[in-house]
Amino acid sequence: MRFPNAAVGVKRLFTAEILSILSVLALIGSAVGAVLLFATDMAQKSGEVTADSVAGAGSVFAIVTVVCIIIFAVVGIISFVMHIMGLACAGKDRNMFRIALAAMLLKILVTVTEAAFTGMNNGVVSSLMEVLTTILDMISLIYVIQGIRSIAVDLGNDSVDRLGDNIFKVILVAIVLEFTANVIVLIFGGQTVSLISAIISLIAAILTFVQYLMYLVYLGKAKKMLASSL
């Protein structure tokens, strides 16, 4: 096998990405549960329903919310650890994965800093740290893709290389759109301009969602490519 470490690493990255999606779904579930719990409480306070009629439903919504939050936290941590392990392993075969790993480790420091300044109610620094976190995520993603592409070239797999190139272009477009939206609001401000910025941000968000779906497919193809090189 020409790239044994990359094969193990990419397999872990694929698993980590699936766990990350499950974590996000759990977060959405907790949000839905919280909304339903709030709606039930408001209906009770307004007198539209009695406490007895919604007691069971309220308990169910509360339990669902708590369980989903726990799943989100636990699965999210496991996903992140597997992501780090995957990058560390794949980095033994390609330096690009090491750069992606460095970005993720730096993200930990930035996240801790962001949490500290959030607690101090420093919105400017907190927002800056959030932007840096997003940038580091993108850097890691780009270098993982480029690392897989370089291996695909060595193995003569044109389809994996082309798919990586397409994802790379989607990422760049999403970054440019998001940056444009932020600059528009920062420089011009105003309700109309903010609306335009919101539309651009929405398009960027859709592209980001498509990008992550493509990324998951890409990791799956890369995993099969490396496994077939046994």
C-alpha cells in the first residue's frame, strides 16, 4: 500500500464528518424541542390550555431538548477528536494534512480565547475570534482537499482529483460572497444595504451546505481510492 497512513487518516476523517452531521442534527432537534417547550409554556400562561392538558407534552419536550443537547455535545467532541486523529495520521504521508492539523489545533486556542472574551462581554474581540475560527476551518478543509488531490494525482485517479477541484471552487465562491456581505455592511451600513448583505449571506450559506455534502462524498471516494491501492 503506497499511502497506508493516509488511508487510515481519511477513513477517520470520513467517520468524523458523519458524526459531525449527526451532531448538527441533534442541535437542530434540541432547538425544535426548546421551541415547542416555549410554545407550550406560553399557551399555558395565556390560558389557551390548562396545565394538566400540557403537563405530559411539556415533560416530553424538555426531555427531548436535554437529550439532544447531550448527544450534540458528546458526538461533537468525539467527531472533533477523530478529526484531529485523522489529520495526524494522514500527515505522516502528506505534509498538507499537517498544515490542516495545525489550523485545527490553532482553532482550539482561538475558541478558548473567544469563550473568555464572550464572558467579559467584549463583543468586538469575540466577533473577531469567531471570524478567525471560520477562517481556520476553511484552511483545514482546503488543505485536506488538496492533500487528497495530490495523492489522487500520484495514484492516477483523475475523477477524485477533478471532484476536489470542483469543491475547492465552491469553497472559494462561498468565502468571497461571505466576505463581500461583511464588507458591505461594515462600509455602507443601512437597512437596504443590510438586506442585500443578507441575501448574499444566504447564497453563501447555501453554497456552504452544498460544499459540505460534496466534501462528505469526496471523503468517501478518497477512502475507497486509498483502500483500493492495497
